[in-house]
Amino acid sequence: MSKKRLLPLVLVVAGTALVAACATGGGGSPMSFFITSANPGKGGDLGGLDGADKYCQQLAASVGAGNKTWRAYLSTQATGSQPAVNARDRIGKGPWMNVKGVVVATSVDDLHSANNKLGKQTSLTEKGGVVNGRGDTPNMHDILTGSTPDGRAPAAGNDMTCGNWTSSKAGSAILGHHDRDGINPNPVANVSWNSSHPSRGCDMDALKATGSAGLMYCFAAN
């Protein structure tokens, strides 16, 4: 093939690569929201908020989305020396989209409203997988959040955050139904993605007995 015929082909390939790079903001996946595909291994002990954030970052990087700053959607309760931390205050401003490019929420307020698009078919893992819900075996729809419906920390007192995400045994954690379905008799809480009911404990066996695999939501904060 002559150089005259090769040059246009090179330009076409280069142009295609440039368009692809622009579409993803200079490289990487456009994904900005996912459910973790697995628990780090210690149930409710995520290494605190820092450990949970690092895990979100690690999973995002494994699928080409590590160019963003990732935060776990988790709240922590106030202690004698530390103020409470609200999940809604640590995940950025949005909008957020799943690995397939579906926008699940346009802002923090939208995320915590009835208008969000979270559900079994849209709240996907970083790999694009659908998380088991009610009726599947095993049921894994209870997602760790430690949060009230509006995304804030529960009042201090009863442990609702597995010792602020450092306990793999004692305590409990508020869970949300990622599939917006369950057996909670409260119809509003039953369909809540972030605040349906507490877990039976913080170890993996207790989480499984509740209907959880110890998964959590991750959001890109930038």
C-alpha cells in the first residue's frame, strides 16, 4: 500500500480515537455510580469511611473509572469526639450515571426524591451486573448505608452504622432495598433504596440472614 493511501486511514483512526476520548472526558469510563460487586470481606467493618472510599476507588479503577474521586454512600453517627457525617454531604453534586450511561439522579435532592431512577435494573455493579433482589437466591438487596431516608446520619445512641463501619460483629446497620421491594410492612420504607430497616448484626452471617451481601453504593464526587 502506498503512503498516499495509508495517510487517510491513519487520520480516520486518529479521529475516531479523539472522539472516543472526548466522550469520556479525556479517558476512562463515564460511569459515576455503582453498587460494589462484593463486600471487602469483613461485613460491616469497612475500615471506616476512609476504607470504604478506598474500596470504591479500587473497584472503579478495575473497570477504567479510576480517574474520578469515589465516595461510599455511608453515614457515621456522632461520638464523644467526632461529629456525625451525612452520606448525602460526601458524594458530590451529581448528576450520576451507571455503567450503561443511564442517569440515575441529577442532583443530591433528586437522588433523595421519588424522582430518582434507582432500581434493580439501574443500580448496577461496577461490572454492569444486576444485584440479586427479592425472589432471587440468594437475596442480596439490602445495601449498607447507615442513613436516614434523606441521606443523613441517625441520632447517636443505638448503633446503626456497625460502629461507624469498624465492627464485623456487634452492632447493626441501616440498610436500603436496591430493588425497591421487600417485606417491610411500612410501604414507604419498603421501597426505600437507602433506609428500609436495620440489619440483624454486622458479621457476614448476620447480614446474609437479613438479605444482604454487605454491598454498598459508590458515587463519583467530581
